[in-house]
Amino acid sequence: AKLGHGLLSGQYSKPPMKSELIEQVMKEEHKVLNGHHQRGISPRMLKSLVSRGHPEFSSNRQQDAHEFFLHLINLVERNSAGSENSSDSFRFLVEERIQCCQTRRVRYAQRVDYCIQLPAPIEAATNREELLAYEAKRKEAEENMGAPPEPVRARIPFTACLQAFTEPENVPDFWSSALQAKSAGVKTSRFASFPEYLVVQMKKFTFGVDWVPKKLGN
């Protein structure tokens, strides 16, 4: 509640007066040397409350934002029995259609989710030629022990990421109830319902222009 009030009240987003700005600039070095932080809203109290009792999130180790978000959703749902559940704003259904390649039988299943994980298809980048040139310069710099070139980020349309999510996916170890054995299958996913607020996580790992697995930059 305190974090929400601080963000929505506007008390911490007012531009400084000219005199305050001059004073802030003059004390900049003093603040850095004394370990003081700039004005703003720190979510430390919320992080401490949500992480209490959790073996991983209560530590100071690097955390996974997606796992922390789902943990927060779980806490909200657990404490919303008999009252309004605010996590419903993020809740949606994903329908998965799996077809057995041998019998052509189809099985449908639905799962609840709160965050959609989208791939980043590097082949759909609008600056593919720039990426290829950058990769060539980067490899040349590594071989000659030279300075690396200026990084080039892939520009991938969001519609291409959504399309990649709905494209058919091979399921090699699919259990076919018709055959009572493992078989190759093809799975397609789609939205069965849509939330009020859609939380999107972009998958960081993809295949490069040379089809080598790589981690995407920001």
C-alpha cells in the first residue's frame, strides 16, 4: 500500500525548483562520497515483505524477475481468499492443441498463466544486413585481437514475436493415447482468454544469424 501510494500520489515525481536543482548539483559529490541516494521510491520494503521466508528471494543473490513475479502472484492469491483477487487482472488462459503425427488425433488442453514468454526470432529482424556485417567485424576483431566494433542490436517487430509464439512446434516425446506409446506430435498455442494487463517476458536465448545459440542483449 505504501509503494502504491508513493507511485500514484505524485509526491515523488515533481520537478525540482531552480534553487533546489542548484543545491542538488552542488551537493552531488557530497552525496556520492557519503553513500546517500537520490530522491525517489525504493521498493526495498515490498521486496523484503514478498521475500520473507523464501530461501532464494530472501537472499542477496541475483534473482529471476519472472520467478519473482509468479511468487508474488502466488502470495496475492493465497491471501485473497473470500475477497477481491487483484492478480485476476493478469490471469489468462492458453489453449494448447497437440496433434499426433501418426494417428492425426488431436488433444486440447488449457492452462492458466500470468505472463506470456515470447521468443525473439532473429530471422525476422529488420536490420539483418547490419547484424551480419557486425558479426563479421566482431569475429575479425577477435581473430586479430583488435577492439570490438560498436554493438548492433536486432530490431525485431513485436508482431513477429507474437507470430513465433503461435507457430507449430514439434513435440518429439508426445504420449499418444490412441497408440498407447510415444509418438511425434505438433503443438500449437493460442490465447483462449485475454487479461486486462498482459505481462510479457522476452526470451533472452535465441539462434543467431549463423544459427548458433546466443543470449540477446537489452
